[in-house]
Amino acid sequence: MTANRQPLAARASGAAAGLVSAGLLLAVAEFVGALTGRPTPLIAVGNAVVRFSPPAVTSRAIEWFGTNDKLVLLMVTVVLVALGAAAAGVVALTRPYIGAAIAGVIAVLGVAGALLAPGAQTLDVIPTIVGAVVAIPTLVLLARMARSRAGRRENVTADASAKSESTRGASRRAFLAVTGAVAVAAAGVAAGGRALNSRLRDAVASRAGVRLPRPEAAIGPELEGAGVSPTTPFRTSNADFYRIDTALSVPQVPAEDWSLRIHGLVDRELTLDWNDLVSRRFVEREITLVCVSNEVGGRLAGNAVWLGTSLGDLLRDAGVADDADMLLSTSTDGFTVSTPLNVALDSDDALIAIGMNGEPLPLEHGFPARMVIAGLYGYVSATKWVTDLKVTRFADDEAFWTPRGYSAEAPIKVASRIDVPQPFAEVPAGDAAVAGVAWAPGRGISTVEVRADEGEWTTATLAPVPGTTTWQQWTWVWAATPGQHRLEVRATDGDGTQQTSDRASIKPDGTTGWHSVVVSVV
Ligand SMILES: Nc1nc2c(c(=O)[nH]1)N[C@H]1C(S)=C(S)[C@@H](COP(=O)(O)O)O[C@H]1N2
Ligand SMILES: [Mo]
């Protein structure tokens, strides 16, 4: 008898045995991971897939799924593991050792994922191995029970006696009871692992306990807006701030466990822990962050007050070699960013930030520490969960997005956006408020111009800004006449560079083109 000739019900039992055993593996690994502080296999495998996917796949996934790419990846990983586990269970019905070997291959993937993680240690394989040691014998046992059930069934068809009918029922109930018990136990162990993990290393609790240092230079309250409602607030709340990263699960980094290593082409290596960091000089800077993936008119930009310590001062403490030209920063999850060293050293608006709008950084925005630099797109400046700074050279090192079709250096291009009225809005005829934001962080905005239906460009009114590092709100009063109209905006930055109408796509270094909205005036 081979697996394919198993009756359907037997195969379903085999698959169930496989799935429940895989669940047990993951649950035990979760628990042991929590106990030992080592990574759990599913996330490790997913992260390894992100890091080692061919660049074409990574960027395609982001194009297709946008910010849901990680969820999709996690689901694909789960589905593939489930299929493999179900197959292992079906095979184990007739060939227990081959079924066990298939399950072993799945476990080996978990081991590989753990070992391929940045900064992996050999002992990181422990959760997966303990999980496999518990789960694989369970699989063999469950498959044996399922098979004896199938065997009885064949006897039933042979002699159709009432007695073997009841034996079959009993063995079926036994299989279901044991499988159910294993499933419940796995769920319990997983829940215990979760609870243990948040008990032992809770970044949420750590964040709640953080006391932010007082800045030497503090930013005042939010500036008056453009006075047009409902337009984009000048300061973006933490809850509304866009989030972009490659992390599959938000890295949990308690401040007490965090440290920052500065090494590479430096006179002396430095390692700072949290207490070293917060005893430095802190400043507040209001800085607009922009993602290179922002489409014309898009919302992947936000403005916040950042509390941070000077990145340049830190690097000077380590002593930077003359032939270095790049700062390679790395986060706990292995993501890397390359930043021109002269900007990191000389900009007053280059920070290791720990506060965002008066609070410790939210976990998803990099708690406990991240980089923030005015004027460079996030992928070349804004490393979240940063723990490693390497002074190096563009000729010697490469950051995560560089081999994936993005420029190694990427200043933020001047851009502007119409927020009011919304596309396809119905606008009453007469004086209508048109409003939006424009940005060129680091250079500032000198003028914003608006026009309707390709008429004359007219200058918009600019709301006040604290400096050159933020976006700027603008307003324009439009004498709207009935019919359909197209409004367009363009900005000029502080260096005199005017936005071009040429459309450039996101790759390699950000979009260009004018934002326009079509509205009907009634
Ligand atoms: N660790 C880590 N930091 C990261 C990224 C990332 O993928 N991982 N993405 C960068 C990109 S592309 C952007 S645009 C900004 C976004 O910061 P935010 O999520 O706080 O808005 O973070 C940057 N820092
Ligand atoms: Mo980005």
C-alpha cells in the first residue's frame, strides 16, 4: 500500500497529524525561544527570505503588495510550511521514516533561517531543534494511530462485521482525541511562550519606563496651520506617521538591552549603552521625513519633532579616518543604510533620535533609537532600531537597497502636493481655498505656484516654518467657475531649483513631476 492509495479519510488524518505536529514544533520553539532569548523559526525564515531574495523579487513584491508585502510574505511562508507538514504526515502513514525526514527538512529550514540572521549565534538553533525533537516523534506516533485506523477500515470492507465496525470507531476516536490533545497542548505552550517573552523582554514596558532627557535646544509648540480646513496638519502625529520598513515583525528592543557600536575606519571603537547615550547633549529638531517610494501627490512623508543627540559629535568622539566617505548603519534586524559621511558629520540636523513628538520613539518607528537626517530619503538616512555604525567607503560597502536598483546617495527632491480640494471633489463656484504642502528638507521652499487649466502660474501664500528642515504649508484662493478644472502645483526650493514637469519613477532615486487634481465646480 502506498500513500496515494490510502483512502481519502486516512490521508486527511495523515495531513492533520502533519499539521498538528508542525504546530507543536512552532509552539515549543516559541516557548524555548522566549526562555533562551533566541529567535523563533517562522520569523527567522521569513527574515532570511527577505534578505536573500533576489533584488528583483524584493522590489517586485513591494510594487505588488506595497506596505502589505511583509504580511503577504509571512502568509506565504506559513502556507508553504503547512503544505510541507501535511505532506510529511500523509507520507508518514506508510513510510514513517520518510515522513519524519520531510519534517526534518522543514526543521532544517528553521535552523538555516536562524543561522542566516545578522549577528546569528550557533545557539540560535536551539528553539527549532528542541521543537523538532518533540514534534517529529509526535508525528510518527500520530501517523501510526491514523494508519491503524485505515488498516481497520480495510478489514471492515473485508468482513463487514459489527465487531470490527466498533473497533474502527474506537480507534478513530482515539486518534481524534490524541490529535486534539496535542493541538490543545501546542496552543497552550505557544501562549505560554508569548506570555513569557513579554514578561522577560518587553519593549513596551521598557518604553513606558523611559525618561527622555531634556533638550538643550527645544522646539516650540506646533506652528499655526495654513488656516484651511481640512488640510494636512503641519506636525504629523505619531499615530498618523507613515511607516516603511522591511521588518517582518516589529523588532522588540528594550532600551536596557540596546547598545550602539561605532567602528570601522575610526581611531577608537566605541560602544554606548542606553545610559551612555542619554547622558549626552540632546537637542530637538523638527524634520520632515520622506520615503523614496512616495509617488507624486503621495502620502509617504511626515513631519515630527525629533529629540536626538548629534550624530556628528558621536562620530568625532570615535575619530574618523580621512579616507572614509560613507557611514553604514545597521539595525537589529540586519537592514542597512548608507549615508554620505560628510552629511552625517557636518549636518546640525543629523541625529541619533530617541524621541518623537515628545514621546519615546514608538516601537514601529525605531524604539529605542534611530537615525534621522534632514534632506536625505529615509532609505539613506533614517535607520530604525539602529545598533551599529560603521565608518567605511562607498567603494567597499553597500546598503540593503543599493543592489536592488536604488542609488547609493539620494537627497530628497523638491516636491509639492495639493491636499485641498481632494481629487474629483465638488467645489462650490466662487472663491475656493486650495491648499497643500511642499518640501525640500534641508534646503527649504522659496516659492509655491499654482495654476488652473494650464493658465498663468500664480504664487501661493506660504505659512511660517521654523527653518529649512520641514515641509511648508501653502494656500491659494482660486476664483472657481462652474465646470471641470485641473489644478496643478509646483515648488521651487531654497537653492532655486524648480520642480520639473518631467515624470520620473521611484527608481533609482525618487519621483519627479507636478501633482494635479481634477475637480468639478458646481
Ligand atoms: N531598520 C530599518 N530602518 C529603516 C527602514 C527599514 O526597512 N528598516 N526603512 C527606511 C525607509 S525606506 C524609510 S522611508 C524610513 C521610514 O521611517 P518611518 O517608518 O519611521 O516613517 O525608515 C527607514 N529606516
Ligand atoms: Mo523609504
